[in-house]
Amino acid sequence: MQSIQEQIKQTIKNLYNIDFDVEITAAPDNIDADYSSNAPLKLAKELHKAPMQIAEELNANLGATISLPGFLNFSLSEDYLKDALDNYKIGSDTFAGKTVICEFSDPNPFKVLHVGHLYTSIVGDSISRLFEYAGANVVRANFGGDVGLHVAKTMYVLKQKDTSSLTIEDIAKCYVEGTAAYEDDEAAKAEITALNKEIYKINAEDIHGTELADLYWKGRELSYDYFKAFYASIGVKFDKYYPESTVAALGLQTVKEQLEKGVYKMSDGAVIFDGDKFGLHTRVFINKEGVPTYEAKDVGLIFTKYNDFHFDKSVVITGSEQLEYMKVVLKSVEQYAPELVEKTSHLTHGLVKLPGNVKMSSRKGNFLKAVDVLNMVKEELKSEYNSEDEKVALAATKYAFLKYRMGGNIIFDPKESVKMTGNSGPYLLYSAVRAKKILSNCSNDNEPENYTYNIYEKKLIKKILEYKTVLDDAVAEMAPHKVANYLYELAQEFSRFYENCPVAGSAEEAARAKLVKTYLETITHGLNILGIEIPEEM
């Protein structure tokens, strides 16, 4: 597919001196060909020529067939398919030598991980794997608020409790209580505001030995241990943790410097960025108490990440509720460091909901915890198949998230996620395990001479050969769902092959075993991009 694209693209360049993005699709069933391109149709307006005339001009150098209203159709020869299968390699160097920092998950200490953190952890890890496939040096980064109002709200309640056997669940309940007190009680609000400043000082000056300081450090350590244990359980690693406290000073300094240069301005004792003139919100970067807000901390984070890694590309993944917020932060930085903003991509995702569309909130304490999602999947797997395989449960969860295009809301159905048929993680795992079993029963390495592929073999080879294009598109668009959906189509094609083409013990064993081996290599690689490990058996 890629070689056909390149041939058409080069021919267009040679004939018309145009750089053109060529699309190749599977040929319609009524066309006796493997692939088709509508390039002549798309070029017609630009060249002021009829599509059929363009098709004929292009085809003088391509050797395709032409069909109305202006399609170029290509058929793959037996020799081409055999050569492609013999020389099949998975690899890319589009980001070779480049450093990409992917920031995702971003939980706040003193809170528990919710389903949104699970989702962004899975998606962020898969995007990181895509860049690694493309040759990049990838840094997985995690940013979280170890200081801030949410900590003060938690500490307000926590310091009134017995903390001798403190758990992360206890801390989460304190946050809910503290939020309610902050919103409903003026005296509590004033105390929490004062606590916020005191906690900043404890952190900034590394104070220990006071009751409040020791409680703060205990809660923070408990939170980070909990995070690390959870990430390990889902097979996600981070190379760098950025607590907000480590970037706040640089953010504060940068905003103050740019205040003097007119990028930010004073308003009622606070420092703001006037987003109105850019069609954005106006937001506070330093509050009236002189404390840096989330906005200033994100400014500090951008510069800290660059100082640490000199990244060529920075990817930041958050919930869609952060979209307008990040636009303001990046627009402000663009005024004095446009090169960093140009290197930054902010990706957003919607909410993850269960069937029934119940609205959940961490502030109210009725949110869906990350561990709850995994436990629901495990329960469904045990109920349906009497299986407690952790790899299968994790594959079901990851695939259920990754098969959707990032951006919109997702309805996550645990029961659907574990099905062994249909578009699910377990279905893909079962297909891969089946391929392994087929190969374990094969021993004949002698391929028959002048072997001719049947229709099922040919379709499977064609689908395998699409993988490189799918991967390149997925990297360019930072879109793991393209890999997930391709793998489902690939597994379906393999199923049709399996049903119609005996392998072990057949006269065609060696030739077909080579095809099964290439299929297994491809689906294994694709599942690895999704962060999914294949079990030995199912």
C-alpha cells in the first residue's frame, strides 16, 4: 500500500509539480483489483481537467487500470505478495534522534485515582509507545498538585482526625469533607485559606517536626506510594514525577518577569493574563496573597520540562474540561517563548461513564475510582468464564478504552469488554493465542514450489501489509484507536483464514505457517503498542 502511494505521489510530482497527499483504499467488490485511489478526482479542480483525463495521464507511468468516474485500480501479483511477505519488517525512524516528553495521568496527592486517571494513563502510555516505535527517546512525565487549595481542604479535616493508621481512602474522605466546609462555612474557608499559605511554606522550606508538617509529609508520601503501586498494577511506568511544588517557584518568577514586560498585568491585587484580546478567558496567574495559581505552575512546568530534557515535542494529555484553561496558559507563554508552544500538543479526552450516564464528581465523593473499574472487569471475567487471569482483565480494560478515538465521552460497559467475540481485547488475545498454538503444531519447513495463494491467504497478507501505514498514521495523529481498530480487522481476517485454510499437517503447512508467523508478529506488535501482553493460553 505504501509503495503504491509513493508511486502515485511521485508521478503527480513529476507530471504536475504538485505535492499531493494520496489516499489508497481497498478496491470495491465490483472492481477486479486490490486497491484503488481517487487521486484523479481530487486533482480535477486544481488542474482544471476531467478526472478520467488525469487518470489516463497518471496511468501512463503506473500500469494500473482505470474505472469511472476517475479511479486508479491496482492489483498485487503473486510475486509481489511473496516478496512482501519474505521481506516484511516492522519499524520506523520518523522520530529517530528526537526527544518526546509525554505528560499524562497527573493525579493530585491527597486524592484517590478515579476512572479519568485510569483512562489517561492507558491512552498516554499507548501514545508514548507509538513515539517509541517511531524511534523517539520518550520521557513519560506525571504532574500533580502536592500543594494547593485541595491539600489545604484535606488537611483542614485531617488534622482533626486520628491518623495513626492513615489510609488513602481516609485522605479522600477528608477532601470531600473539607470541600463541603470550604463552600458552606465562612470560618472554615478562612482557616483553609490560611492553611494553604502555611502548607506552601512547609513545602518550600522543607519544614519538619511540627504536627502540621509531619502530617503533610506523611499524607504526601502515602499518596505517592499508592500512585506507584497502582501504575505498576496496570503496566504503566513514569520516568519523571513533577510535584507542583517543584515548578511553582519558576512559574512565579517567570510570570513576575513577564509582568514587567507587559505580558501579564495587575488587576485588583492579582496578576492576570488578559485573554479577552485573543478570544480567550482572562485568568489569574498570581492571586492576591502572592501565591502562584495552577496557571503559573503550568508555566513553570513548561520551562522545567524543557530545561530538563530539551524536548523536540511535548505532549500534554488532560480531560476536555482543561481545554480552554490550557489555551490561556499556552497563549500567555506564546508571547515570550513561542518556540516552546510550537513544540507542544495538548490532547484532551472526554468523560468515562458507565451505562446509565450517571454524573459523578470527586468533590462530592460519588466518583468512579480507577480500581473500581478494574474490579468490575475482573468480576465480569470470573462470572462469564470462571477466569481470574489478570492479563486478560487488563487487556479487556485497555482495549475498551483505546478502541475509541480520543476526544469524546466513552460509555464503558464491563460486560461488553470481556466478550470473547466481537471488538474486544479478549477476542484479540484469543486470536493471538490460537496463532501460537497453530505454530506449535507445525514442523514442516519445506515450502511447495510455485505456491499460489488462495483468496483467504491473499486477503490476510494484504491486511498485514497495511500495518505500516496504519502505524505511521497513528504516530502522526497520536491516535492509538487506529491501531486498535486495525487489529480487530486483522483478527477477523485471520479468523476467516483459519476457518478455510488448514495449516498443521496440510500439504501447504510450511507456506501457511510462514503466514501465521507473520500474523502473530504483527498482532503481538500491535497489542504491545496498546500496552497489552499476550498470555500463554486462554
